[in-house]
Amino acid sequence: MSRQAWVLVGVVAVVTLVGAVVLAVRVIRTRRLLGTLGVSGKVAFYGALLYTVLPIDLLPDPIYLDDMAVLTGALLYLGRLVRQRRAGSPPAAGLPDVPSGSDRARRPVP
């Protein structure tokens, strides 16, 4: 392989490593927002971090694209848990979002 190809491989490895580290930090910060996690939150959090750290991957370790995908998925899931906790309880599956109060109760009576 030529020198230019090795430089390109090195640059890609460093960029993906930085991206994976940034995502891991964001996952850890999001976990701190949650306080206590349910079982699914713990699986998402610890599973993503273990997948990133362990050497067994879908792609070889100098290429962290698969690690970034797993961390992004965990970040999206944990972010959804944060939004649900802030909103109270999650809406029932299959039902449209309905405001908590009645519209008639808010309108002034003429």
C-alpha cells in the first residue's frame, strides 16, 4: 500500500475514534439525567459502552463506525427515556397524544 493510502486510513481511524469518544461522553451525560434506569435503559447504556470497549466487533477496531452506530442508538433511546420522564408517564401505545385537560374547560363561558 502506498504512503498516501496509509495516511488516509490513519485519518479515517482518528476521525471515527474521536466521533466514538464524543458519542460515549454524550451517552454518559444522558444517563446522568435519568438518575435511575429501568431494565431496558440499563441494557441500552451498559450494552452500548461494553460494545464500544470490547474488541469483538462487526468491523475491525480501527474503524469505529459500528461502535458509533451502537452509541447513537443508545443515545436516541436514552434521550427518549429522558423526555418521557420529564413529561410524566409515557403515552399508551397506539393512542394519539391528547392534551390532559378538556378544551371546553379552558374556554370562557359567554
